[in-house]
Amino acid sequence: MSLVTVLHLVQEIEEETGKGKWYIQSQNDLYQTDQFIRFVVPWLAWVVPLWQYFATLVCVFFSYVFAPVTWWEETQQVQFTRTERMPVWNDGK
């Protein structure tokens, strides 16, 4: 089981030594999606990896289907050209 823990730390510096110690101000425990499903509804845990693989395949499929649209949009773009001028704050050195 995977668990991601996010710690928010604060440093308190001791006046006599000048060194500081780090203390945990707050802690958030974050479960991955598949781990959360296993915790809430364990009999449906197999759905998460299946859905992830399906979503990946759909994204790859549509990236190939819409590749001509991307190509067409890139060729139809007007090339942006402008003459460069020195910034106002530049003293020319």
C-alpha cells in the first residue's frame, strides 16, 4: 500500500545558540486513488487499473485521430514577426 505524507515544517531558532530545530506544524496523509478505493470498497479495486488503462488507450487513439487537425492548425497560423527594439531601461552598453 502506498501512502504519501505531506509535512508542513516550521523552524524555531534558539536565541542563545542561534541554531534552530524543525517542528511539524501539520501533516496530511494522501492515499493514491487505487489505495483509497481498496480502503472504501475493496471488492471494486480492480476497476481503477482497468479504468486507467482504458483512459490511456483512448488518449493515444485520439492523439492519432486528431493529429491532422493539429498539423492543419500549425500550418494556418500567421507567423508573428515584429522588429525588436531595445528596452527603455537599456543604456546601450
